[in-house]
Amino acid sequence: MPHGATDLLTKQVVAAVIKVHSELGPGFHEKAYSNAMAIEMRKQGIAFEREKEIRVSYDGEEIDRHFLDHFVDGRLALELKTVEELTGDHYAQIRSHMKAAECPDGLRVNFAKAKADLRGVGVSVAPKTKRRG
């Protein structure tokens, strides 16, 4: 996918985040913001999957499963939080999810503040190789 297309998608998602946060403000549970983001992205014609299952493998075997809040257009991980402060653990979580999903771009959003805290997250992703044997 051309880099410009990802930039446009990111701008569209950021606009949706701003609209949702300006309408709802801080103070709700994460699920309320997730539901509102789904409505707003659907209204804007942005393709996404909610609670996208990510299978985690080690040495060619599945060891765990995780879920992305929203997997946008098959190329952008969107993780939502409602916490006092985003920590290193929050970033490690989204980076791990992105790596397992082979998704190089992500947005971490904290709706708990007076102004939504949006942070872009990138991860170096090597394509998975099929194990021989």
C-alpha cells in the first residue's frame, strides 16, 4: 500500500477520534468510545474490523490469541484506552499486537483526558515465513 494512502487513512481515523471525543468528552468506559468509533468510521466509509483476533505463534505453533480493538482497512491498528496515563506497558501491548498482525502502523488513543491523547505507533514488521519440516 502506498505510504500516502496510509497517511490519508490515519488522518481520517484521527478526525473520527476528534469528533467522537468532542461529542462524548472524557469519563466513559472504553466500550462506549469503541462503539462510538465504530459508528463514526462506518459513517465516514472507513473499512474496519472490531475485536480483530490476532494469533500469536512461536516456532510455527500458536501459543496465544489477542484482540485489536479496531483493525482499520487491514493496515492500521487502533487501540483505545480510558486510563489516567498511558504507560510503557500500553505501548508494548500495541507493538506486540501489531507485530503479530504484521501491521506496521498503529494509533493508541486515550479518551480519559479533556483532550484526546493520540499517539502514532510504528513497528518493524518482517513477513512471516513458512516453517519447513
